[in-house]
Amino acid sequence: MAARDVAVVLVARADQEQASLRVEEECPGCGAAIYKEGNRWRGAISLGYGPDGKRIRKKVSGKTQAEVAEKIREKYKPNSVRNMRAVLRKALGQAEREGLVGRNVAALSMPPRIDADEGRTLTLDQVDGHRMGTLVLLALVFGLRRG
């Protein structure tokens, strides 16, 4: 490999490291990396290891670095994190009961907040024009709820 080729490889790696550092600042500890491959930006998230010992990675791509960073952030939305935390908490709880771990550290963490969408209210005119208006009116009068 010529000295010029080595310099090009080093510059490319430095660019990848800079991109990874920028993502790491936005998402510390999430195991994500963003790098440029050809004319597209690529991003990869580490999701742990499979039964065969190989690392499981979810990869995304986009035209800009910001687009890839947004796709990576979408992978870790609060509801997803809440679900992962629940699974981990149950697994560690079982391991604690079996004496495999001394403490369930997942139970000590706080789940992320999920912003509840504001409910929609129907007016009486909307209820009258609705094909199931009578049922909706009964539900409103008697305070019935779904579920």
C-alpha cells in the first residue's frame, strides 16, 4: 500500500470517528455509529449478541448524516425503551429469585416518560351525524369506557 493510500485510509477513518463521536454526543452509550460510505451515510446500532455469539446490528442509511441520526434515534423511542426495560426487569427479577444475581438493578431505574396524546372530544352535532351516534351518546351519558 502506497503512502498516499495509507493517508486516504487514515482520513476516511478519522471522518468515521468524527461522525461516531457526533452520534455518541447525541446518544451516549447507545452503541451507535454513523459513517459515510460512497455518497450515502450509514448508521449502525448494536443490539447485543445472538445465540451464536455474533453481534446483532441494525443498520440504516440516508442521504444526510442528520437523516441517519434521526433514524437511529427513532430506534430508541421512549415506548421501545420502556418495553426493553420491562423485559430486562422481569428477567433480572427471575434471576434474583434463583440466586443468580444479587440485585435487580433494572428495578431501580426509572422508565422514560411517554407523553400522552390529548384525547378528542365529540360535540353533540358530531354524535348526531355519526352512524353509531346512539351508541356513542349512550357511552357519553353513562360514562362508559373502552375495555
